[in-house]
Amino acid sequence: MSDVNVSQANASARTATAMTVMERRASFSLASIFALRMLGLFLILPVFAIEAARYPGGDDAAMVGLTMGIYGLTQAMLQFLYGLASDRVGRKPVIVFGLLVFAVGSLVAAWAPTLTWLAIGRAVQGAGAVSAAVTALLADQTRDVVRTKSMAMVGASIGLMFALSLVAAPLLADWIGLVGIFVLTGVLALLGVAAVIWWVPAEPLQHKNQPRGRLADVIHSAALLRLNFGVFVLHAVQLAMWLALPTMLVGAGLAREDHWQVYLPAVLGSFVVMGGSLFQLEKHGYLRAVFLTSIVLTAMVQLGLLWQVDAMPDIVLLGGLLFVFFYGFNVLEASQPSIVSRLAPPASRGAAIGVYNTLQSLGFFAGGMGGGWLMKHGGASSLFAVCAGLMFLWLVIAWPMQAPEARGH
């Protein structure tokens, strides 16, 4: 083959793996919907426990915990139904409905005169479980060869919103209070509705006309079950570790209001490294290797944190561990939904992603409940030991996985 032909072949390959204008529009618009919704949720996390104590009944720590965690429980209960409904009536109507439900829950929480009503508002927020429908729509509108990249945009938007919330939440709490933050979350959800209607590209016609898939195709797939188990473990570990990590940072000499100085560089640095490694490795056929390596890295971070529990916490080492964690987490967060969407039968894609997101939400709930129990009865050492054990168990279960071949759509 001549040098000209090689050059043309390389250019053709680059073109095939580049996003089209419509794929970029779909990725950016749907990532913005995730970002608006997740910012509203993340702004609550750093200030909720303190602010909730001011409500009647706020001195009950168990009730405060339930009010915080009930969002994940109602989301887990409805995530699959939203995904299934999006296979039947279309993605956009389901997303709009879910965002409106989330906005109503935000306003109920803003109005809430007691902790009980605040819990009801949080439960209604969780009932707006649109993640499966949004992810399915993104999968519908992108080719397999660029899907991990598009999913990474969603993951990046979530990570950036998390980092932004760590900085903004204390300032907003002082300025507008918890009531104002809930009103803001409702406004952000309504902006998401506007984005769905006027910015997100129209649904592909082939999705509307395709035959209905079978739930059995999703439930009985060993490959999908491995991914569902993985997302449950990943998000249980993610939530549980934050029950101990802030205290360790304080022990290392960093005041709570300055924790963003560690979180923000770790999050942003991990995105830079992921962007320079994941997509190139996937393009060259190393998706399985980078996927399994990320599980190992995340497990090793838990062991590193376990070692730091009984040592004098070092701020530089903790920052380094957080960077490695966010890298591994972001790689898994970007690649897993992409793999699910490629393995699932197209007619059952919404249902498959719905089951996946249900396990994700259950992981959040289990991480909070189980992590709190471990902290109470065994301390941070038990917490990180169990987290490491879960990650290594996932590694064993995920080991047989094979990266799916790219399809035309």
C-alpha cells in the first residue's frame, strides 16, 4: 500500500471515529440536562445535615439520614419503569415528565415546614428518575464508535457539578438558605425541560418504529448482569467512603471549608488524564484492559485509605488517592453505560439502562445505610476494608467480560 493510500486510510479512520454535528449537539445538550439536575442535587449534600437540624424533628439523626437517603430509594424504585416507558412512548416525553416531577419535589421541599414534609419532598424529587431515559436517548443518537466519548461528556458534567457544588453550597446556604437551594433546584429542572424541548435533537425515527423488546433479554444476559452488579458496587463504595474521608482531611489539618482545595484539583486532573487515555485505548481495542485496571485502581485506593486511618493522615497522599479514585471512577462511569447500551438489544435499550440505573440508585442507598452502620460499629477501618473487598469481588465477577464490537448505530 502506498503512502498516499495509508494516509487516506488513516484520515478515513479518524473521520469514522469523529463525532458528527448532530452527535455533538446530542451529547452536549443531554449532558447539560444531567448537569442541571445533578447540580441541584449536589448543592444539597455539603449542607443538608447541618441545615436539616433546624427543622422540627431535625434532632433525630436517623430521620435526617432517611430524609437524605429516601431520594435514592424512590429513584431506584422508578428508574426501570421510566426506562421501560421510554421504550414504549418515546424518550423525550418521559424525560420532560420526570423533570417536572423533580421540580415539584424541589418546591415541596422548599415549602416544607417540618422534617417529615422535607422527606416527602425528597421522595418526590427521587420520583423524577430520568437518568435511564436520558442515557437511552443519548445512545439512540450516537454511534457505537463514539458512544464512550459521549457518555464521558455526561460523566464529566456530573463530576464538574460535584466539584462546583463543594465550592458553591456553603456560600449559597449562607445567602439563600436550604429553602433557596431547593427553589434553585426546581428552576434548574425547568431549564432542563426547556433544553429537552428546544435543544436536544429529535428522536430517531427507527426508535419509534422498532418492535418492542423483551424484559427477559435484559434480565437473562450474563454480560448485563455483571455490569449491573458493578454499578451497584461502584456507587455504594463512592457514597460510603465520603462518610469517613472528610474527617480524615480534617485530621490532616485541612478545615472543612477548604476541602474543595483538594477535591477540585483531583476531579479536574482526573478528567484531563482520562480524556487523554480512555478514548485512545478504546480505539485501539484495550477497553477491557482499561476497564479492569480501573476497578483495580479503585480497590487500591480503598486499601490506601485503610492504611491512612491508622497513620497520621497526610494531605498530599490523600489528595493523590483522591485523584486516582476519581480517574478510576470516571473511566468506569463513562464506559459502563456505553457498554450497556451496546450490549442491549436496541428495542430494549431503555429497559436495560433502566435496570442499570436502578442498581446504581440502590448502590447509593446501600452505601449510605451500610456505610453508616459500618462507621457506627467498626469505624473507618471496617468501612474501607469492606469497600476494598467489594471492589475486588467485582473484579472477579467482571473478569470474563468482553468489549462489545462496534455496530453502525
